[in-house]
Amino acid sequence: MLLVYGIYNFRPKRTAFRNDYCLFCGRARRSEQIRSFDVCHLFWIPLLPLGFRRRWRCTACGRLPHVPRGTRPAVAWAFLAVLVILGVAVWMIPLTAHDWIFEWVMRVAVPVFAIFTLVHISRVPQGPSLKEKLAAVAPASDTVCPFCGTALLLLSSQGSCPRCGVVRA
């Protein structure tokens, strides 16, 4: 059965901006904070209100800035576990006369894929942490709103836009 579900984001509004480090882009970028009213839906029918939520989004790629590109380590380890279990099962099943070619291909291919997966997991680059990358990013010092071009009202260390209401974080 096909189950269509997800989250609707009603009335998304840009509320803040800052200089940030986007792990997906791999560079220092500008991020914007989006505030919306989120509702879970099932078959396009809104069911469960989740309330108002705020999330940061990279203005260059549109993704969450602190989520890295690539396969998550837990997913890679789970895939390796499935391959190991499948490899053991393929070797435990006795060969049959009519499928012996397919069975030998599986007996060879599954361990090879498991080895490639293990090599991929072990070669994950260990660079500077997100905390160190964020320390190298200069805070936003704009005096003009980057979204509407209006001069920011500079009250204390934060600036706010009188037209669109965006705050410099």
C-alpha cells in the first residue's frame, strides 16, 4: 500500500540572517532563519499541528547548513551489516542445479560489496570540526538588509530591518 505523508510548512517567513558555515557547500555562506507553522499530513490532509518552528537554511544551496553531504555513518554501518548477513546466508544455502551461476555470482559479489563498503567507511575524511569552522567565520556586519535593501536599524549589536522584519544574528 502506498502511504503519502509529510510535513506542510504554512506561511514560511524569513526572520533572521547570519554568516554561517554550510557543511553541504563546504564554505562560509549566509544562512537565513525561516519560521513557519508546521503540520503533519497524511494523503495531503493536514492532521497533526506541530506548532511554530524555526530552522536555518543556507541561502546558496537551500539546505540545512550543519548537515554534511554524503552518507550518514549509521546508514553505512547498517548497510555493511545487511551485506554481511546476506553474505553468510548466500554461503549457507546449498547450490541448486538450475541456479548455480546466479548463486556463485552472489557468493562472490556480496563479499566484494561488503569490502568496498568497509573501505568507504574507513576513508571518511577527518577534518576540522564544525565548531572550529564556525570560529573562522566572521559575524555578519551588514548595515543594509540583504533581502530588501533597506537600511538596518542598529539597536545594540543586532540590526533589524524596518521593512521586512529580519534580524541580523
